[in-house]
Amino acid sequence: MTPLVGADGVCEQLVGAAYDVSEHRRIEAELAHRTRHDPLTELPNRVMLVEWLQEALASSNDESRVGLVLLDIDHFKIVNDSLGHEAGDELLATAASRLVRVLRAGDRLARLGGDELAVVCHRVTQVDDVVTLARRLRAVFDQPFALGDDEVFLGASVGVIVSEGSQDTPTRLLRDADVAVFAAKELGRGRVELFDGAMRVRAVRRLEIESSLRRALVRGEFRVHYQPIVAFARSEMIGVEALVRWEHPELGLLEPADFLEIAEETGLIVPIGAWVLHEACSQTARWCAELPDAPPLSVAVNLSARQLNDPELVSIVDSVLAATRLDPALLTVEVNETVLVENRETVTEVLRQLSARGVRIGIDDFGTGQSSLAHLNVLPVNTLKIDRSLIDGLGKSQQDSAIVAAIVGLGHALDFTVTAEGIETDMQLYTLRNLGCDLGQGYYFARPQPGQIVRAPRAPAVPLERARQRLTHRA
């Protein structure tokens, strides 16, 4: 028989059941909140952002459109790597609270994840209004962020898109806003870019290049061209710089500017760079073997920031030198001046290890004003290569001539060899010689060429006398 339950028991059961329902609803509400909000900033997340865009697009028309502003915090990874993830979380929370104060009535802020935030603007009648808001949002990052005992300055790259018609979807707006953010980063970061159709064309082309790039190494499509490096005092070629080219099956021979940035961002620069290093050292060793009685030829190879941060780089250099049997003293690795500033500790340690093996170290594009002179004194540097923009100003700009003279003097004071790149005219050549510059390269002597063309590296005479005669004739 079913036992009888008293009035008190019934009440207890009813209260318990009500509590269970209430607790169940509370848990459901909490779960729903978590699936639609970012736990760190308590801002709505991508799920809610997409819902907002769907609602806004559904109610938009030709006179009232939808705007989307996408913000990507510049160099946020550096904060996480140097100060820790807790500092990064604190920065994001502070940034979110600052951005909220800038919003207009009706604007909605969300965090998409990582260092990306977005603002949805309803009932947009003027595109300029959204751009103006985007600039105010970007300006939030002009003020420093206090993180414990540290003060951090960061910027933000901002992309803006405004809906155009019934074909727009949340996915399309997010995609195009992201393309605009990428354009802002390409143009130097810390700026606002409004999406246009040309950006999409460039983005599609970039994707095609990236896809082809991943197959190019396997297919053997890369080439190394060599540009002679000339010693002014001896009027002869004493080395070459190795420069990579891509023999694209459809687009033809591509210059580094067409693909190296993509290779750097995707990490493909590491295997490509290792291949270039091996190819350049092999070719140089062959040249030296062909002319055993001549002074040995040297080769300069560029290393990117991604390569310098690769923990296997030193081992790769060791393996290449062992396999090619090239004297380490004939290899110069060149590092861009900007890389020294952004990755100082890592780069310094890697360069010291390479220098200890006998490899020469060069600083490329020197003279842009980014590196510390005090830092030069502690780096194992052997050569400075003057930035081509300064060489271009020789004979035209007194300021550029003075800077070049100062770099030559500084290099010699530190016992460095000084090289000028981008030499194209008689005036540049003779100005550099008069300043005491040691080495030079540029179209004046030769364009970069395939290795099989540079057969006798010591044979060609430098046209210094020809240049002197031409200058004398003009005078």
C-alpha cells in the first residue's frame, strides 16, 4: 500500500519541488549567460554579436544601415609573453571599460575573443559617423595602461564596414571588417581603415599567394639570385648577397616584397629561409672550389624575425655549414635593424651563439633611427649596411649626406665594416668613396642574378674609373 503523507509532508514535497525548479532555472540562466558573454570582461561574445547583426540587418533599409567596427589590439601578445597572462587579462578588462565610455546611445560592444573587440552601430545614415566613432575608439589606446608596477603603451588597428543592401549577412560584415583591420595593420598599425572592394580583391589574392606558397617549396619553385658586393679600395667584387625569388607557375618571377611578408606571418619563412641558407652556402662553396687560388668569396643571407625566434636556428646553421663545408667566416647573417629593437634579448643571444661559431653578423637597413647606439656596442656585430633610402638622398639632401657620413664614422669607430646598398649613380658612388665607406652594392654594379651567371666572381672590374670620367666630363 502507498503510505499516507501528512500535510506537513506534502508541504515539504511542494517546497522541495519549487526549490528544484528554481535551482534548475537559475542554472539554465547562468549557462545561457555564459554561452553569450565573455567571462573575463562580462561583455557579450561573438554569439550575441551575430544575433545583434542579424536583428540590425533585418530592420535596416536604404536610409538606415548597419555599421560594424572591429578593433584588434596591436602587439597584445608581447604583454602576455613579457608580463604574463594575468597582466594581459587586466589590460583587456581595462580596455573594455574605457571603450564602453566612448560608445554612443544604441552602440553595442562585444568581445570576439583574444584581443579582438567589436561595436555594432544601428541606424547608420552617414558612413562618416561610424568612422568618427572608430577613431574615438582607437584613441582610447593612446593613453597608457597601468599593469601593476608597469606602464604599457599599446595601439589598436581598426576596421570599419557599413552594410550596403539585402545581400549583407553577419558573416560577410565580419569578414570584410577583418579585411579592413588587416589593411590597417599593413599600413603601419594604430590606424582606422574603411573597407572597400579593392581590399577584398587584395585579400583574395593574398589567400591565393598563401595557398601557393605552401606548395612552392615542395615543388622546387624558389630560386636564389646573387647581387655582387664590391670593395671600393680594391675595385673588385669580394662577396654576394643571396636574395630569394619565387618562380610562380602562373605569375612568373616574384620579388620578395610579393610573398615574404606572408611567409613571415604564416611561419613558412622558417623552412624557406633554411632552404635559402643551404642553397647560398652551397653555391658559395662551389665558387670557392672553382677558384682555389683567389681570395675566397663571402655570402650574406638575411634572417627574419620569425627565423631568429626559431629555437632550431643555430642548429640549422650548424647543419648547413657542415653539409656544405663552407668556412663560417665566409657567411654573414644580416638582421634588420627593426628586429633588434623588437626582440632584443632573444636576438642578442642567438647572434652571440652564431658569432661564437665564426659566422659574421651584419645589421641591415641601418640608419632608420630605431636601434640603440649603446646596444650596438654589446652586440657581436661585424658590418653595418646603410639603408638604401639614405643612399638615394646622396647628392640631393645635405641631411642624408650628413647621416651617411655619421654612420660611416660610427661604424669605423666601433671597428665595423660599412656597406652601402642601393647604389645607382656616379654621384652616390663617389660620395661614398670620399666618405670612406668600405663596400657597396646596387644596380650601378649589377642586378641580382642567378648563381650560374655569376661564374667568375673575381673577374669583373668595378666601373669606378668610368664613373670618375663621367663626373669629370659633366663638370
